[in-house]
Amino acid sequence: MSPLVSVDDLAAEIAADAPVRLLDVRWRLDRAEGRPEYLSGHLPGAVYVDLERELARPGRPEQGRHPVPDRADLEVAVRRWGVRAGDRLVAYDDNDGVAAARAWWLLRRHGLDVRVLDGGFRAWVASGRRLERSDRAAAPGDIELAEGVGGLADIDEAAVAPSRGIVLDVRAPQHYRGQIAGADPVSGHIPGAVNLPTVTHIAPTGLMRGAEEIRAALATVGIGRDTDVVVSCSSGIASAHTALAFTVAGYPRVRVFAGSWSQWSRDPGRPVATGPSPSAAISVV
């Protein structure tokens, strides 16, 4: 089954009274709190999901800015959203699916049936379908999450990944090259990492590009179906979107380095590469 659902197909499922639970995951780096936008208008029946507090956990700085939440804490959040056994989840945002993909990646690891609304909030609005403009507190759910399985790489696995496959850095080129200072103490990339921004997989319409287009883009950096890939970004959000693109492309061998650059750049002794090539000028954190 595709990890994406179109606006038309979702509307048909809702009209047929299918057990669909909608998750509004509006979040941006420059506007982490998406509740005001949620309150001003959201898909009917959607509950607000706080990426910072529910799809991540507070952690020490050296763990990165968005550590993966513990299973028990995530289960509390999922029950707050009203999720019950048998529900089909659909996550959406207003940022081309980047934040919604974090929900998809994380919840799928715990065995939930979850998809991303292709085109997100903007596609729903463009279709002329109605919005709801009020807060919504769901009746508590009773779901029991399985332990998280697969799809995750830690910092040491990311360090050796270039010798076993590919580390794919999906940030903008200027961040990869270390040309501008970001939120982290050091700029640059993991030595050996290649750069392919996750926005490559987003069409001008805001929809995810098709499988053939994604595969062609991945081929430009040496990635095929059987390549072992660890994806890195700033803090594990954009990486999840690239993992979503891999799944659309039918490429199963991808793991997300959840700590990403926000963890790597705070771990003393880690090498740092700058410049446009995978292993250009090397320094040390």
C-alpha cells in the first residue's frame, strides 16, 4: 500500500465512515508551535499533534534537538489523539509533508497503519472541501504500541555508514557545505556524506514526485534499490520525509539518523567535512 493518500481518496474514505483518524502536524523550524494555525482551520475531525512535545522528547543537547520519544510516552500521546486498534491514521501539514512524514516514520515503526496526505492542508483547501475551525479533544484511545522496529540509525552507525553504503544528507546545499551558520555549534557535514535535499522529491504543486522521478534523483548520487542508506538532516525531521520518498520509490533499505547534524555537531571528537564534496576539508568537533 502506498504511504500516501490523495485528497480525493481521503474524502471518499471519510464519506464512507471508514475508521480514519486525522493528525494535524503543522510545524516549521521558524514556527514550531502550529496550534494557532490548527485553530484557525483544519480538516474536519483532525486532532492537533505537537511535533516538539509528542513526536520528540526533551533531551540533553548532545542527543540532538529532536530525540525519538520513548514508546511509553508516545503511547500516551497516541491515546490522547483518540487512536484505537484498527484505526487508519492520516498525517498532514502545511509544509509539503515534511513534518507529517515525521509522524508517519515514527508511528510506522511502532506498527500503526499510517499514511501522509499528499499535498497536505493546502491541497485540501484547493479542492474546495470544508474546514473545521475549533479545537477538538478526542475521546481517549486505547491503542497499545509495539516496540519500535527498524528504520533507525544511531550516531555510531551513521559514522560507519559511508564504508558500508551511503550517508545521504538531505539539507540545503549551503548547510551541507558549511557555508552558513545554523542552530548548531559547527557547520558542515558527516565526512563521506553525499547531498540530495529532500525538497528534490517535492513537485511544484506540493505533491510528492512519482516513483520514477524519485528513483532517477537518487541515482544521481549513486543510490539504487539495494543500496544501504542512512539519511541525515538537521535534527531528524527532513530525513523522515526522504524516508517517505524512498518508500514511494520502492526502496526499502533506508534508516534515519534521528540525531542528525544537531547531535553529530555536539559530539566531541567527531570529524566535520566542509565544502561541496563528501570528504573535502576535514576538521574536528
